[in-house]
Amino acid sequence: MTAESTLRADIVEVGRRMYARGYTASNDGNISVRLGHDRLLMTPKGVCKGFMTVEMMCVTDLDGRKLQGDREPSSEMLMHLEVYKERPDVQAVVHAHPPIATGFAVAGIPLTRAVLAEVLTTLGSIPIADYATPSTRELPAAVRKYIKVHDGMLLANHGALTVGSDLYSAYFKMETIEHFANISLVARLLGGERLLTRDEVLRLQDLRGTYGIQAPAPICPDPGVDAGPAVSEGSEDGATCQIVDAPAARGTRLVAASSEARREVGRSNSEGEIRLTYRELSALIEDAIRSLR
Ligand SMILES: [Zn+2]
């Protein structure tokens, strides 16, 4: 188990990085981590995450009773408690308002399109939890719907939430969400993403094991239709699998066919440039991994 002094320093460091990267403004955001099996270490209410000290942190039990600390625990403590209750595997929770991801949350656009391998292998899809008044009991209820099967989500008209097996893994998922939101925004400004096919998504899901990545839930099963986004998201009680928007059509190329691509980039393709479909690239990666064993 990581020593409390190390965890306090890690929270300070993660807060500093979040603030430096513009994921929080003023006193926004909050961070918590499990301290043994029955306590939490949490950022206090009303402080800027960029200027915290190790002494500021609060220790609470899993019901939110303060056990230690001069300050009051985070105003979003109820949301953190809900996550720890629903996900015994989760060791840390990070909440911030990264501006591009929050823009998607404000626009009501989830980040569920199959676009980037590193997102599909780590977070899968990133849904939007319903709007809830911050710091009330409504927010944990909104988060409950998705938290069992997602390690990251947007919070409608509010921000983003990520969880992880340690503090840095939760924080890095916040970075991945904001990075993905940036790329998605640019791609949409440039005419829209070219989506990976459903087969490619499932293949990437299989690769999670190869990379040793724990995923909270599988991609939803193929409903057996020809095209279009798949599947229901589960029962009223909550999502049971992850929704990823990916076309069913086989053989869709991630990059344009060479003649089309030449036209698009306006330059010759004859100077030793190699264009691969995503499937071809995945096969090359798999071969490389096999040869390393
Ligand atoms: Zn917030």
C-alpha cells in the first residue's frame, strides 16, 4: 500500500498539473484516493488545485465523515463516495472542467465515436451523465448510471470525471479525454471523423489483454444490423456495456484510397510513401508483438 505521505504529495502534484493544463479554473475540480480499505484522502473545499499543500488534505471514511484535516472535504464528495461504493476496484477519482471536453458536455455530444486506438483500448467510449446540480445528491445519481462500465465520462453542462487503479491512472484518463476532445473537435472542423469499423473496434478490444489494460466493461454486442451505431446501453439501473459508434461495414478504409488521398493532400504519392488500412496496421503491430515474445 502506498504511504499516506506519498499519496498527499501525489494529490498536490496532480492538482498542480490539472491547473497548469487549464483543466480547472479558480477553485474548480477535486481529487480523491483510497487510504487503505476504509478511508479516503480528498482535496478540501474551496482551494485552487494549482496551489495546494500536503497539509490541506482531508481524511474521511467511506460515508464521508471527516476523520482528519483542518478544512472541509470537497463539495463534490458525494460523487466521489458514490464511485467508491459502486466500484471496489477503483483507487482514485479525478474531477475537472477541461474546456474542450466540457464544451462537448455542454453541447450534449458524447465522445463515443470509434476514432482513436488509444482511446478504445483505455477508456472505450465516453458517455455524458445527465445534468445534475453540482454538489447535490443528484450528481451521484447521474454518475451511477454509467460508472459500473466506464472509467471516464462527461458530466452534462459541467465537466468530466475519471477513475483509475491509482491516482496517476485516473489523472491520465482525464488527459486522454481532453486530448480526444481536442482531436474530435478539429476533425469535425475539417469535415468529420472517418470511423473505425466495428470489427476493428472489437479487434482493439481484444488487444487490451495484450497490453495488460483492464477495461471496466466490454463493447456492447453487435445487434446484427448492417450499419449504424449499435445497441442499447443497458437497463434503467445503469449501463451494462459500452456503446461505441462504429460502422458495421467491413473493409472501410481509415485513410482514403490512394487516388482520392492524393487529390485531398494535393501531392504525389510516388515518393515511397506507404498507406495502410487500419486493419493492415493492426496486423503489423500484432506481428511485431508476437516477435517480441
Ligand atoms: Zn465540477
